[in-house]
Amino acid sequence: MGRRLALAVAGVLVLVGCLGLLTAVPAVQRAVSPAAEPTPLPLHPAASRYDDFTVDLDAGRYAVWATRPTSAPDGDRCRVTGPDGRPMPVGEPGHLVEWTEVATDDTVWTWTSTVTAPAAGSYRLTCRLDVDATGQQYAVTREPDRRLALRLRLARWRGLLVAALPAGLVLLGMTLTWRRRPD
């Protein structure tokens, strides 16, 4: 019984590792989502820091992203005011999604909150900067669809997925050479 369980675990690890390798293939990445990363919208800062800014939005759902050291969704991080001056509800994405912006210096962005714009207009965001967050910034993009969110999550976990392959192969080798002790 123990040998069969070890073979099953090894098989699952090898399969997960192969799937991890597949996520590195550009054709597979494009099949998951044609977009590699979200496209930030132009922000209009009220001052020299990116904690108070306006952004022109069409009707739809949008994601608010923050750079370091933010590491989790936080619906209370930003306050949004609509074109009519009324506060807008801000929600959390419900899961951790990060994106590494290759066009810059590999800045890591974390999807912190979501806002729905009911109508086109200029929306004001007032966001909290962390005390030790020199250089912290915010970005606003269209809310990633499920395929893009999946692609971003797979990119984040690719290393762990690929690491399952050698672990599975070692376990498989050990199990195949496993000898039973004589009774």
C-alpha cells in the first residue's frame, strides 16, 4: 500500500512540475490570456506624490494597484470620489494578484482594490501611503478578466510548480528502487 501511495504522489508531483514548465512557454501563456499584463491608465497627481490623483474612466470595473510594500488586497487603502463629488464604494479583489511590470524596472504591483465606475468622467483617488514606503505608487487599470488574472497567478507560482518536477522524479526513483525487507 505504501509503495502505491508513493508512486501516486510522485506522479502528481511530476504532472504539476510539467504543468509549471508549460506555463513558461510563450504560446501557452498567450493561450491562457493574449494580454501579458494590465495597461495602466494615465494618472493626474494633485501633488508630487501618488497618494492623491485623478484618472479619467469610462463606465466599467477598474483595479487599483500599489507598489511595495503592499502585499495583500486592501479595500480601505484608497477612497474614490466620483465625477459628481460623491464617494464611491471600493471593494477588494477577493484574491491576491500581483503583476511585474517589465516595461519599467520590474516593478511589482499588487491588486489592492476594485472600483466600479457607473459613468464616464474624472474620478479622484486618495490613497494611503505606508510609513516606510518611499517611492510607493498607485496605478489604475481595467479590471483584469479571469484569463489575465490566471496568467498573472501562474507567473507568480511558476517557480514552485516547476520545483515539483525534480521532487516528483526523485520520489519516483526512490520508490522504483524501493526494496521490501524480508519478513
